[in-house]
Amino acid sequence: MIQASLIISLQNNVLINDLMLASIERQLFRDFEVIIVADHATSDVIRTVQTRLPLLNVPARVVWSADSGFTPSREQQLISTAIRNAESTYCIFVDSSIILHREFIREHLLQSTEGYILTGQSVELSESIVSELTADEVRNGWLEYKYWRILADGVFGSSTHVMRGLYLHSNLMRKLVFTQVNDVYSQHFSLNVTDAEQLLLASEQSRDITTKNLLQDNDLQVIDITNAAVSYHCNENKQPTLQFSQGVLQRVKRIRYKVPELGFQPAMVEAKRVKNKKRF
């Protein structure tokens, strides 16, 4: 069985999508699949992405609908279909505006533990950095080998939260920086099927339940693994994009997670909005 399913919301931006796909090609851990949820993209963008999928060298497919326009119910249906058809029992949610460190998927799996949701925040790349990036540079590790450029842009330019991009190898340092948090961050998060079932079942009981109470009542904890599962968010403003993973759990409706005859209601987990203050 495949060990992880990377579920990506496709944005209506060919450049940014190419950068994300290039970072998938670079992943050192290869036992995963890619499921692209095309809920915000046009048919032209979808066709372009489909031509790139063979380059990933991992199982990959697109879940989309020929219906025009975007509606919450259509998005719920697409996300539900993606997870219901996942080949693994561990799901990692990201947006296609995120570029992944080459250890991103491996770290989510290494840190995964029953009873925990893993989450993390991204380096916010400036528009000037993003405009210079190409898919080939991402494949060649530009963001890692020339990270000093991003650090400098954090001081003299417009990139923010640049310390999130420092990949920590030391277990001692990880113990110091990995912290328990009360919310699921919008940049990326992951959880296994057992915890997802528990969370989604609990949400059936009350739609007014808060994130904190929902997690506590079900003995679920959220751990921030930002400096292990490193990612970079593209602040590209030429084409507007919508965030996917923020609040994704409450948009997932009647997902069976490979348990026949059993449906689940959307979990009322809201991602914490992180103010975009400049920190470095």
C-alpha cells in the first residue's frame, strides 16, 4: 500500500502550479501518490497540469468536474472524492501555491503519530523572489542551496517569516522548537485515517463545537512541525488565488475513508489566521 496521499488544491496559475509540481519531483521519499483537486482552476489550466503529471514519477491524477463556476458544494464533492479514492491511510493537505522542501513528505510521515494532527507554516516568499524562480531551479534545489538569498530578502526585501525555512536536522533542536498548538494552520497539515474518522464523527454531534473543544474532547493534539516539514508560499499577486487547506476539514462532507456504509460530516476545525507580520 502507498504510504501517503498528497492532496493538492489546484490554483488558476500555471506558473505557481509548475513550481509546486517541480518540488514534488524533487522529493527524496517516493512512496506516495498525488491527488490534485481542481476546484478553483479552469479547464485550460487543468489540461496543462495533466501534461506535467508523467514527470512526477509517482501515481498522480486529477479530480475535477466539467461544471463551470465554483461553489462550496462542488468543492466539497471534489475533496470528498479525492480522499475517498486515496490509496493510502495518511493524507497530507497543501495548496498548489506551496513549494515543498525535498524532505517535506518524509517528515510528515516520520513525525506522524496516532492522536496527533501535524501542521506547519510556510516561508512567505516575496513577489520578486517568485518572479525569478523557474521550475528547473526548484528541481535543482535553488530554494535550499541558495537560501541566503531569501534570508537577505527577509532583511532588505519583502519576504517574511524566513526563519521557517531553516531545516533542522538535530533532534535536540526539534524538541525545542516543535510545539503543541491549538489550531490547524492554513499552510499544510496531515493526519491519519483513524484520527480523521474520530474527528469527523465527533463533528456530527454538534456543528457549533469549537476547534479547541473538538480536539480536546477527542484526545487529538496538534503539533507544529514547521522547521521539519519546510515549505515556501508564493506571494504572487498577478493572478488571484484562493486558499485551500484553511478550514478544509469543515468542507469535507460524507467522506468514508475506506470504511463502507459509513459516512462522516465535516469537522468544524478552523485554521488559525496568521497575521502577516514581518518577522526574521
